[in-house]
Amino acid sequence: MNTLKKEELEEILLKFSYQEENEQEAQKAFTIFYREYSKYLYKVIYEAKKSATYFYNDLIDIVVQNTFLKIYEKPLDFIIEEDETDIEVDKKLKGYLSVVAKNELKGLLNKKYCAQEHHLIIDDDESFFDPPDIKISEMEELSHNQKVLQEVLLTFSERDRLILLSLYDCHEEGKKTPKNTMAWLIKTHRTSDVNIRKIKSRCEKKIREYFEKNTTLKPIKR
């Protein structure tokens, strides 16, 4: 099956967003979307299953269904940039689907679900089944992580975002921020070096928390 063109995918997601106004068109679009990407999603989840003896077959269908339902309910959470090609959008979407699926799996692989549905006996009340690793290609995960970074940056005030990006532009591993850069930031934003460091620390904390919640990356502990 040919990869959906960028414009086709945009139209599908738009129809999802107007499902209350035109449910029939939204369902037709969902059929096309599911037919295009369900095979890929089943494949990555089956790969994850190989390393998890407690991963029952019915979970695969549930994770796939829940993942597609998430996209159907919140289609505009997936952002398509104007300068992205068809191939880039396809890779980014596959990475996005994989991350959503992993989060769904985390929610299902817990003591309550496994014990009730499969009659497991768990002695430790704190026991929790960690989900097997859903492997995402380097390009797909990089694309998704770039999207997540853009999302969290947009939650900052314009002032904080400009300060943070300016600091990152001149960052060199193991070196302090150049004095001329710091002096320019202090003058431009009418603040102090102490406040700039506080802004940087606050923003980085939000970025780590956002990535921990929305990606498979493990944040660096500080």
C-alpha cells in the first residue's frame, strides 16, 4: 500500500476533528487511516511481545484499538509542519503512534488488569508489570522528540523561550555562558543574571517533566 500523502493525512485528521458535525465522513477517514497504519502498529507491538511472557495476545488488540481511538479523539495533537515532506510526516506519525501505544501499554500492564483478566497471583502489593520495550526507529523517535520539544517550548512565555534558546545557541559542553551573551540578555530583557539562571532552571525542569510524560526518553536526574 502506498504511503498517504501529507495532504491526504491532513484531510483525514481534519475530518476526525469535525466528527461531531459529520460522523459518517469521519468514520470513512478512520477506515482509511486504520488500513494504512494498523499493520505497522501491530508489527511493533508483536515485536515487544517477544520479550514479555506475561504479555497476553488480547492485550495487542486492546493497545492497537486504544491507540487509534486516541488519535481519532484528539487528532490535532499531531502537528504537521508546512516544510515537511510526505516521507517525513509518515515517519513522524509512526513514531507518534508507537509512543501513544507504549503509554497505553503502561496503563494496561498493571496488577489489577493482569490479575483480574488472567487469574494471576501476585504476592507483592506493590508489584507492577513494566511494559516491554516498543522499538522505534532512530529517525521516527527523533522526529517525535522534535515535535514534543516544539510543543513544550510553546508553553513558555515568549521572554522565557527567547532567553532559553539564546543560552542554548551559545552553549558549549563544560563551559559557562559567554559574558557578552549574558550581558546582552540582561540588557535586552531588563533583568539580572540570577533571574536568567532561574528562568533556565525552571524551563529545563518543565522540559524534562514534559518529555518524561510524552516520550520514551528517560530524563536526566539533577
